[in-house]
Amino acid sequence: MRRISGQTLSRLGLAAIVFVLFAVSDPDFATASNLNTVLDGFAFAGLAALGVGVTIIAGEFDLSIGSVAAVAGIIAVLASGLGLVPAVLIAVAVSTVFGLLQGLAIVRFRISSLVLTIGTLIAVRGIAYVLSGETTVIAQDLSVADAIKQRLWIFSPFSLTTIALFVLVGAFLKYHRWGREIFAVGGARNEAQAAGVGLYRPIAVAFALSAATAGLAGSLVSLKSGSATPIAFEGLLLPAVTAALIGGTSLAGGTGSVVGIAIGALTIRFIVSGLSLRGAPFYVESLAMGTLLLLVLIFELVFELPGARSFWARRRARGVVAEA
Amino acid sequence: MSQAVESPVGAAAAPTEEAGSRAHLVMPVVVGAAALLLALVGAVTTPAFVTGENVLNILRAAALVGIVALGMTFVTMSGNYFSLSVQQTAAFSAIGFAAAMSWGWPLPVAVLAVLALAALIGVLQGGIIAAGMNPIITTLGAGAALFGLAATLTDNRTVRVGSTAAEFLGRGQILGIPTQSWAFVLLTIVAALVLARTRFGRTVILVGANAPAATATGLNRAFVALTVFTVSSLGAGIAGVFLAAQIGQGIVNQFETLNIDAIAAVLVGGTAVSGGDGSVLRTAAGTLFIAILTNLMLLRGYPFGLRILLQGVAVIIGVVAYALLRSRGRS
């Protein structure tokens, strides 16, 4: 426990250093209005990171979140005539059911989650195009999103919802039996199964959660802008994974914390905001994020944090059992 | 020496092969038959499908994805899942080739320089993966970094080849067949021979089938990881050169769907993501299947969304069917 809090502290320190560097070098950075933008970005990337993080903790990986977010955004905009809350609920419900089915299929057919989710990544993107008629769909009543656009000092309803969700998911993972099962099958799958933990529930819950958070992020962002395009959120996976890894989620499975993921998401939003304030074009963001992810990986390798050498360790530990 | 290595290879590989023997025999036939059936359906229902020009279209479209998918097959066979950076590597190579040609470099020098660059990109990623990092995450990060780097270097602008020296490479035909299709066929043969007949190929297969046994018998897993990512990066580099030569320019978002297209070809072909079980010919058959499917849907005027939806469904059906087939073979 002491060790975990120590790691959390060092991650918080990293986030603080990044924050201070940008705040000192750019007077526009630490303003309430920019921090409001940063936190909205945090809400977006953080939600996706939370979902992907949970699947990584479960020892799996969900590649399909970008496509799911796009479909959820389109559904929410199409349903926006019903009002903000029903539109979001419908979009999230559809996403959740999809994620649940995806998780069940992974266990039932013993397919690697990477393989199934790359198939659904393609197919669900196709659904986004079909649903939207291949064009941008626009909400009929743009005032539907007024509630999300409010500013409460540096917060917004979007970022507050995300923070609340982080607390809820964190409590669920730590204190609820179903949540602890996710850690168990991620960390030591064979032992967990021998101890009587079934695979269906934790994997299905993890993928349902992942699709639900991606769907929530996609629908809220789309409603906020009043429109949704089928091509949206293609780059969602990268910040999500980077945030989860900066946050100390181990690729070996079984290790990770919601607080760490939140700090990771906050760190990368600081960087993105700092770069965009300087007028850097979008592709510099891609360069920075990709380099950051590689640095995190190399850092993990060099310092042998838990999770280093994870890939081969996992192949050794699991053998052919679940990797058909 | 070779005997000492060979006998444990046989012993360790035997259980997998035995278990999957039915799948082994059935799969390439199934994919090939599916591609043929699809071609037959196309010929009957869509008159424009069987014209000579359209067949050339299919061959040309299949070639670039196919060349990349061949390299990807090595990655998958070695148990390293996929590379998510081949499309960025291909675009980077296309830009590099266009730039080198516009600087007036001789064609062979430009091609070799670009392939060396592609190999280097592969070595860097392979190095991180060989050290023990997850291949998907590594290539995800490397892909984003490469995209950002290429866009930054070119200011996100198009780089023109600016000479006709490379035209034959991209648009020429030998005996009526496009150059890139010849390259695809030749590379398929080479890759199939390397994977099935050389010691390196068998090492890749064994490491993919059973990593602990491979380590125990002294095979160098890290070296395999390093090499397979270099091979897949080289495939992407070749595709980049061909496309830049074909359309006379390089730009950063030139290959928007190459990652998933190449992965789809490998998966539809039936190479197992767990490693060790698959073949280059299966991937070639998978590439043809997807090329024929895409071409048919294009001719019939299916919108883009429906096309990728059906492509995704084909992948999902494929992987579920193969997973069921394999678990049957095992039990």
C-alpha cells in the first residue's frame, strides 16, 4: 500500500512539473478559461482512458473504443430531439450492450480480445458511416447542449460527470466483488480460475465498461458541438492508452489504479493544451503523444517497474490457454 | 549444430501441429474456395467484374495491401500480434522516395535509401519489442510519432516526384500485368520459402507456437522480434515506393486504411494471432478475398460505410470461425 501511494505521488509530481513548466512559460496557460478547456479535454481523454485501462487491468485490450465513440456520438445527435439526458442514455446504453456482447464473445469463442476488437473496430466504423448516411449529422435543436456548455469556474458539467464517474468506477473496482474479479483474472488468470472465479463476468463487465465510457465521451463531445461525423475519434485510442500507461496501469494485467489513470489523462491534456496555445498544428500533437508513449515504454523497460517485460511474461504465464 | 537445434524444434512443434492438423489442411482451401466463390458470384451478377481491365484493377489493389500483409504475416506468426504502424511507415517511405527523386537521386539509389530507412524504422520498433514491450502499444506509439514526424518535416504538404524516371515502377506492365502485381507474386513466393524452408522461418514459427520451449532450446526470441518487425517495415517501405511511383507524389495521409487492411488480410487468411499457425499463402489468399470483395462492392455502387462494415464483418466471421475450428481440433 505504501508503495502504491509512493508511485501515485511521483506521478502527481510529474503532472505538477508539466503544469508548472507550461504555466511559467505561457501566461495564458494557468487561466481559469484555459483550465476549463483543459479539464474538458481531460474529461474526454480520461473517460476513454478509464475504459481502456479497465480492460488492460483485466489482462485484455479494447481497440474498438474510437469506433464505438463515433457511433455513440451519431446516435446521441440523432436522438437529441428527445433532450440531453435521454439522448446520452440511449447512446451509452447501446454502447454498453455492444461492449457486453463483445466481452462475452471473447470468452465464449476464446478469441484474443485484440483480434475481435480489431474486427469490430472496422465493422463499427462502418456502422457509423451507415447510420449517419456518410455525412455530418447535425442536432436539430442546438440548445440541447446548453447544459453541458455551462462553466462552473474551471469545471463544466462534462468534467464534473467524468470526475464523479472516476470515483464510482474506482470504488467499484476496489470494493465490489465484481470489480476485484477484474483484477484477479488480469493478474493471475489461471490461479483466479482455479479459485473459482469465472471468466465471463469480469471480462464482460470490463468490456461493457470500456464501451460505456467511450460511448459517454463520444456522445457528450458530439452533443457539445451539436454535430457528429462518422470519421470522428479515430485517434482516441492513442491518448487513452498513453494516459492509462502514464497512470501506472501495467500491461501485464492486474495492476493499475483509477487515480493513476486520472493523473495520466491530466498530464497529457496539460501537454496538448500547452502545445496548442503555442499554435502548434494538430500533427505536432500526434508526434508529441507518440513520442511520449514510446518514452513511457522505454522508461518502464529501463526501470523495471512492475509490468516491464510484461508481454513475454504474460505469454509465458498464460501459455496457449486463452490465446487461441 | 543444426541437428541439435532441429530435433527439439520438431518435438516442441509436434503437439501444436497435431492439434491443428485439420485446421491446417482445411483453412487455405476454405479461404481460396471462398475467394473463388466470390469471384464466381461477381462474374454472374456483375458484368463489369470479368473485364480484363477490372481484373487488372483487382490485381493492382491487392498488390500493395498484399505486400504489406506478407510482412505482417511474419509478425503474427512469431506471436507478436500485429504492427499498427505499417501505414505510417508506408507513407513515410512514399514521402522519402518522392523527396529523393525530386532531389535528382538515381532511381536505384532512391529505392535502396528508402528501403534502408524503412528497415531502420522497423529495427527501432523491433528493438523496443525485443526488450519486452507489448508490440501493439509500441507500434501504436511509433505510428503516431512517425505520422507527426512526417507531417512536421513536410509541413503536411504533398511532395512531388517531379520526374518520369520512376513511372515504369508505378504504372508499367510486364506481359500485361502491373509491376506491383509481379512484385506481390514474387515476394509471396520468396516469403513462403523463407517462412517454410529456412532456419529463420522455422525459428519464427517455433517462437510463435511456443515461446518458452523456444527459449529453453536456445532460440533467440529477441532476435526474432527484431527481425520480424524489420521485415514488416520493409514490406511497408516497398508499398510506399510503389504508390509514390504510381501517383507521382507522397503525402502523409496517403495510406489511410493500410493498417487495418493488412491485418484484415492476415486474419481472413486464417493465420492464428496466438502465433505459430498460419502461412504466407493463406495471407495471399486472404488479400485476394478482400480485394475481390472490395472490388465487387465498388462495382455495385455500395457506399463506403457499407463496404467497411462488410469488411469488418468478414474479419469477425473469419476469426470466430477459425477460433471454433481450432478449439474443435484441440478437443
